[in-house]
Amino acid sequence: MADLRKFFKKTRPAVQEKKEEGLGIPKGLWVKCPKCGETVYKDEVRLCAYTCPKCGGLFRIKAGTRIRMLADEGSFEEWFAYLPGKNPLDYPGYPEKLSQLQDKLHMDEAVRIGKAEIGGISTVLGVMDARFLMGSMGYAVGEKITRAFERATEEKLPVVLFCCSGGARMQEGMISLMQMAKTAAAIGKHSERGLFYLSVLTDPTMGGVTASFAMLGDIIFAEPEALVGFAGPRVIAQTIGQKLPEGFQRAEFLLEHGLIDAVVERAELRERIALLLRMHEQPLEKEKMSGYRSREDSEGACENTQATAWERVLAARDSTRPVSTDYIEAIFQDFTELHGDRCFRDDGSIVGGIARLEERSVTVIGVQKGRSTKENVKCNFGMPFPEGYRKALRLMKQAEKFGRPVICFVDTPGAFCGMEAEERGQGGAIAQNLLEMAALKVPVLSIVTGEGGSGGALALAAANEVWMLENASYTILSPEGFASILWKDSSRASEAAEIMKVTARELKEMGIIDQVIPEHMPADAQSLPALARCLKERIRLFLEKEAPKTPEELSRERYQRFRAY
């Protein structure tokens, strides 16, 4: 926010009354907020990144302003300016309308494209402008965006595209519709080269733009309360008479339904974008092994060396044990959480995103439990739904595209087995994870930190290596379930735990896991810093060991690991 205030103070016009075109801001010192209707001081709106200082509502901003807010000073070099449009339908008055808008707005079309630096990183930057025929997509818009991705592919550059559009341009008929397929194909070529695309949805993003390039980003951000959808609320209500829920198709609605990664405040966008660009810089050559050694010699023991299997099961379930986000925050830097399966919902029982381990970018995924009843309800007591596993798989496939290692933290009593999970394909979601993880072309490490319950745990543990904390458990099903099925007496759970061989030491002897992480005292908030240091060092050594391996070697070793059982 400090950087933006500096920007706006620097660009504040000498004459306050100067009209700011395209913002709905009249001449004078005051402006009416489009959300709350309050009259606010115009200069305060500028200082708040064109956000209402009273209610936080966003003013629409023109493309040039957006570019100056994002790009490093003086770095923007515009591409494809004055690309001629078309009038395939010979629509009356259309060429004249385009000419009038070009003269009035001093821009040739509804999108500006160019090369810029954001946080010192060269990037292709595109910004759509709602002032130009509501940002609608005709030939010229589609062609500019297609050429942007083609040139970005040639120059091996990431793309950041701010979307704002009413949809396909009616005046150009089917030619406009064809831009959807054309832009999507160009994005596919860019993606095949392992290059990063960030889509930022602003108000509004509708119709054919939503159904093409706007929703194809590797990561999708949205500004607060942006209207995003295929068919608008009015069209839906008039066409099929559906009653729409409050907030329908707003950015927060999309986040809840798993369709975007995050809703980001306007004042935070530049910083968040710069961080993501740094994390997606093209990787350097694979590192050589530098002193990798097994850590088995340093494995200590928990103070309670005589703990029974059942006691360790109870310790694994203890509510005071750190949860996945505790480990992520303690081990990694710059964690950026990503949300949703892009299909149905964001499952709170799976947390995941991108982070740094020293200078390495990694994808981290964890099954999340809660510390309170409220938190446990939000994350379903650490029992993932199908959409949680699909979110995890989406992040793993994204990691594969960019060559990032995957680190998974497993702590779950098992996959959720309710009716809604079955309706949405729980078994198929787990099966698909196992299928795809077997073939991933990047290193995968899974760490069982608490409970490792059945197939719900395995869906995140089909890895190159699997580690367990000393007091964790990893089971075919709960000891209570085992006793109930085989002996029809769940009260014999402690006896079942001994027979099932569920402890880290036993599973290491069986070859199921690769390392036992010592708990010199049972894992809790007090012991977390020391435990995190131990894990961080071991993860670093694991990554150094795996770095020289080819993608084919990594997937072959993973196959051979499970083939041996």
C-alpha cells in the first residue's frame, strides 16, 4: 500500500479539477462511490488505489492507469498498437463507432498489450479496458491476445493478463466467437513450453472471455466483488427464471466454489504478482548432489521409547499436535495459498500452494485439521472430499509443468465417507490421484505427521519417498474398524493396533516408509521449532539427492517402489 501511495502522490495532477476520463469521476474535488453512493474526496480515492475510503468499493480504472500501477517505472513497451479491426457483418455504423472511441479514448481497442518489468522480472502484460465497448472481444482483441501469447512463447516470458469484458462482441458475429478458440490454442502452446500465465479477473468478466482466456490461467486471481460468469444474472433470471443467491457470480462466490485461486485486494496486487513471477522464473540447471547423506544415523527416539502401538495411535490423534499449516509456515518462506478444484468447491480439508525452501520454489500440499470445533467444521475434521483430492492433483500437475518438487503433509483419519462424497466420486478421485502421481515427472515427498488413514492418506503419499514422524500412525483402517470387522468388537482396538503394525518403526522395517523423523518430545507447539528445523534440513537433502535425476528416472523409481510391494 505504501508503494501505491507513493505512486499516486507522484502522479497527482497539478490541477485538481482535471477530468479523469473513464473513471466516472467528474470535474471537481468530489466523486460519488459506485458501491455505497457516498460522496468522497477524489484525491483520497486516488491515494487508495481507486478504492472508496469509506466502504472499500472499487472504481473502474483505465488501462493506462492499471499499467502504471503494476509495471516498474518506464518499463512498459507497447506491442501491436493500432491493429486494424474487422466488420465481418457489415454492421451499420460499427466502423464509425470504433473511430469515435479511438479518438476519444486515445487507444485503438479494448486491450493494451506490451512487455514490462514487474518487480524486475520481464513479463508480457495485458490490460483490458471497459471504456471501449465494455471491453468486448472482437477480432482485434482476440488477435492482440493471441499474438501476445505467441511472442511470449518465443521469448520465453510469463504472461499477466487483466480481464475486464462484457463478452464476445456482437457486432462481429461468429468471427468474435472464433476468438475464444484462437486465444485458447495460443495459451496451450505457451503452456506446453512450461511458461507461466496469471489471469486477473476484474469487474466485469463475462461471456466468451470467461469461457476462454480469462479462466485458463495457471493461477487465477480476482479483485473483490468482481462480477464473473458465463451468462449474466439478468440473462439467467429472464431465460430460465432461476432465483439467484445473494452474491451470485461475485469473486467471493467463485472462490467458495473452487473456481479461482484467490481474491486479492487491489492495493496488494502488484506485490502478490511480483512474488508469483519470482517463484515462476525459469529454473536454473539442475543442481548437483552436494553432500547428500542418509539421516538414519541421527535418528533419535522419543522420550517414551516404550510406548505401545496404541499409545502412539492416540498420540497421532492428539489435538495439540501441529497441523499442516504449522509445518508449512515453520519450514517454508513466502507461502502463497491457492484454492479450489476449478470444478465445484474449495475443500478446506486440503491446503496447498507455492512456497520457497531457501532459493527453491516448491509446491506444498497438506491435509488440514482444526484446533477448535469451528476450525474442524471448516476443514471437515481433516477428512477430504473428492474436490479436495482434485485440488491437490491440480496443484501437483501445475508443479509438474513448472518443474517444482511436491511436498505433501499427511494427517487424516481417512477420506470423508458421507453421501455427498460418494455422489461426487470419492473413489474415483482417489484413484485418479494414484494414477497421476505414479507418472509425475518431478520429485514427490510425503510426510505423515499425525494420522495416515487408509486410501485417504495414500492419495497424497504415492511418492518417491515417504517419511513418518515417530509418533505418527499409518493404517489400512482405524484399529477400531479393524477390530470391529475381524472380531466384531471395537473395544479391542488397542490389541488390533499391535497386530496391524501401524507405527513408524514397524513400517520402516517393512519397507513401507523411508525415514522415521524423531520426536525428542511429542510434537506440539513447544517442540515445533526444533522439529521444523530437522524437517527443513532433511527436505533440503532430499531435494539435492533428487535434483540430478531426469523426469523419466523419477517416475520410474516411483513405479518400482510400489511395484515391489
